[in-house]
Amino acid sequence: MISIRAITEDDRPAIVELALPFCLAEPWAELLAGVDHAAAIHRRLDFIFSLGARGVCFVAVEGDRLVGCLALAVAEHDLTASLMADEIAFWVLPERRASSAGHQLLRCASDWAHSQGVNTLRMFAPMGSRLGTLYERSGYLALETAYLKRLA
């Protein structure tokens, strides 16, 4: 059984373990070549914890194992002046993606955002991944494609 709860500082080692495979997998492996992945994940966690009431991070736990997390940051949208939540991190262990962990995390984060007066959620999915299908089935609209280029 999977349960969802708020992240704690004690979750840091498990989050690093959870996120490392994503840093090493395509398409991110090439973009993140030469990066100290564990340090980068800790910086992301520092940012998440610094958000206070302007953000949240939920973790999915199965037994005593952390199997996923989803973090959001809330800010005023520059065009509409309404509150919008952006995905900061969304990781689910590959072997648990067929479980309900991702869907439960998404629903919990959406409920939290709504309770904070957020009008829009912006989530990201790797090109060609099944994650986009989850978003569309959950009522999200595919709006833009992001392009990244490593400059150095």
C-alpha cells in the first residue's frame, strides 16, 4: 500500500537515491554530464525547503521505502497575476510507475495547490514519455514544448 505524506529533512538520503537514476538516464544524462548529481539534488532540496508556504513536496512511501516525490513552487503568473504552481521535481521509481504512486502524488499536490488559491498547475514530462498521458488523463492540456541546449 502506498501512502502520501509531506517531505521531511530525514528524507534527503532517500530522495537522492530516488533522483539519481533520473539524472543518469536519457535525455538528461547528456545534458547533466560532468555534474555532481548528488550535490545538485541536495541544492534542489535546499530550494524546496526554502519555499516555506510558497511550496510543497509530497513523498510516496510503500512500506518503509520512499518510491516517489512531487514538489511544487507557487508564484504569481506574470501574464494573469493569478497564482500558479510549477513542478520543481516529480520522480517515481521506474519499477513503481505502474502503481498508483504517481497518480496519488499528482492528486495530493493538486489538492494542496487548490487549497492555497492556486488557479493553474504547470507540470513537465519528458518527450515521448507515458507521463504526458497521465497528465492528459488527469485533465491537463499539452501547451508547449521546452527545448534545452547545453552551452558549456
